[in-house]
Amino acid sequence: MDKRYESIKFMIETGHITEFKQIFNYIPKSLLGKHLHTNNPRMTRLVTEVDDLTVEEIVSISMLFDVDYEKLTRIVFAQYLKDKKIK
């Protein structure tokens, strides 16, 4: 496992990462895009528009980081709700 993934797992589990977009402070979008078999423009959009993430992608990302999918879902929803209040 990539050490960065272990770091992301730790930060999600300890509450240091509270929104999906914060993951990309530690890994490039392209790395996750490759894992999800998606292109860079879509990854760029997913960072800011988490409502475009599919359930399958959330599960896949949680498996990649070895994090419970419910924890990942929480940070996705936290970002979604925060973004919707701002707009």
C-alpha cells in the first residue's frame, strides 16, 4: 500500500480530513483518477462537485484507502452540505 494512502486513512479516521477535497492536499487527483478509471477533467469536477460521485466510486475509494465506506460517505456529505450552504 502507498504510504500516502495510509496517511489519508489515518487522517480520515482521526478527523483531520473532514471534506472529500482535503484528500487532494496529500495525493494528486490523477492518482485517484487512475484508480477510478476516469479522466482528469472529471476528477477536477468531482473535487468540487461531490454529488457527481457514484456509490460504486465511494466504495472503491474507501477500499483503496482501507477506510470504512460510511466514514468516506460522511466526508463526502459534509463537503456537499457545506458547499450547498455557501452557494
